[in-house]
Amino acid sequence: MNVSAVEKGTGKSECITISNDKGRLTKAKLDRMLSDAEKYKKEDDLQREKIQAKNSLESYVFGVKQAAEEAGDKISQEEKNTVVDKCHKILKWIENNLLGEKEEYEFQRTELERVSKPIMMKIHGGGSRVPGGDSSSSAGKDGPTVEEVD
């Protein structure tokens, strides 16, 4: 910053430059930090994906468990127990595998889907449909359809 001052009595003027270099990072330090950021970007991305997979699994487990518990008479007690027990097992697995890999979380979700999908279809009104079957052959051709996308 440039500062100039004029003494009114004598008319003398002076100009000084003020710089604040104290506590600033040097160009070398900035370059090293940028290099480190690039170096660890891949690891950070993998960690982010792992956390997203874990959070997705937990969210799905809680959603399935809640749906089964609130299903009323749409499903039998045996079906309800099957789903709730599987949810408890997966939640216990998550507790014991906090450092699990993305693929492990995805596998657990697939296992829960395998067990719960037919029962969830009953709960949500698709009991007569075959899981993964052709939705055009079921009732409600004029109504909305839902497609599952991975």
C-alpha cells in the first residue's frame, strides 16, 4: 500500500510503501501445498466414495426397517421378522466395519435388497408383480411407472 503525507505548514511531502509480508506463505510453500493437494486428491475421492456408500447403506437399512415395522397387515409377521432381522444384522456389521471398503458396503446393500425387495413390493402395492419383471404386464398401465436406475 502506498501512503503519502503532506505537511501543510512547510508543504513538504513524503511517500512510503507499506507491505505486510509477515506471516504470509512463500511461493515455494504455496507450490508444495498445491502439489500435496493434487497428490492426495485420488485418496480423498476414494474416501469420499466410501463414506457415501456407507451413508447410503445406513439410510437404506433404516428406510427398509421402518417400512417393514410400519407395514401393518400388508406383510406377515414372518416376513416382517425376516426384513427387520436382516436390517439389524447389517447395522451390526456396519458398527463392526467402520473402515470397510466401498465395495463391502455396496455388497451389504445388495444382500438387503435381495432379501427385502419382494417384501417391499408387497408393502408398496406391487405384491402381484415379479421383482425385476416387466412392469407393462401389471395393472396400472395408465398410471405412473417407476424405473429403478443404478
